Amino acid sequence: MSHNRRQRLLVDRRVQGMLLMRVVAYWLMAVVAIGLMVGFQFVMEGSHASVNVILNRALLHFGPALLAAVLLLPIMLLDCLRTTSKFAGPIHRLRQQMRNLADGKPAEPLRYRRNDLYADLAHEFNRLVERVQGPTGSAPAEPWSADDDAPAEAELARQ
């Protein structure tokens, strides 16, 4: 197994969940639309059969397509999770390191997988971290020290 393989597909429940729900909604709309078309076709044929007979005939014709759609849904959802993890994972890691910086903790450089999106964003963030923390990754130094204030205070005292 590859060392670089993603451990979790569902990285950002809010973002990925929203996209998964959209896939399910589009899938349902497609299934309903096909069902309505098949039903409309049977009604337009002018059959004077009972509703039960029409539904049985529609299921006979529509059944294989419905079964295929039901079998394809988990495959589509898994593919959606794999694809969205390529942007949700990198943004999740960026958010974690930004939180570290904001909390005054050292941030680690971002390293994305080969197929992840936003590699350019990681490069820019890593440049920012190096500028703030220094090249060693240590905590950011104060832009001034107590010794720097001494000459300014002496100048003020002379005036």
C-alpha cells in the first residue's frame, strides 16, 4: 500500500456532504424523469387497461434501467468522494495550519499529494510560513527586541 495514499475520503463533512447530496438529488431527478417519460408513453398509447396493468408494464420496461441506476448510485457517490477529497483534503490541511499560525503555534509546511488540487496555494502558504516563522520553522521572532527600544527612548529623553 502506498505511503502517500489518503486515509480518509470524507475529509470535510460539510462541503463533501453537500456535493454528495447534490449527486443524489440529480440521480433522483433523472430516475423520476425517466419514469415519467415511460409512464407518459404508456398513457399516450391509448391503452384502456387499469392503472395496475399500466404500472406493471412500465415496471417491466423500466425495471432494468431502474436496477442499473440503483447499482450505479454507490459507484457515483464513491467517485464523488474520491474527487472531492482532492480539494477538500488540501483546504482542510491549509485551514489547520492557518489556525496554528493564528493561535501562535508553529505551522508545518504543506505537502500535497501528486493528484491534489491547489499545489500553487500550498507553495504560497509555505512561502508565507517561512517568512513569518523563518526558514527553520521556529516560532516567529518579534519584529523588535527590548534593546531596539533603548536608543529610541534615549532620543525621546534628550528632546
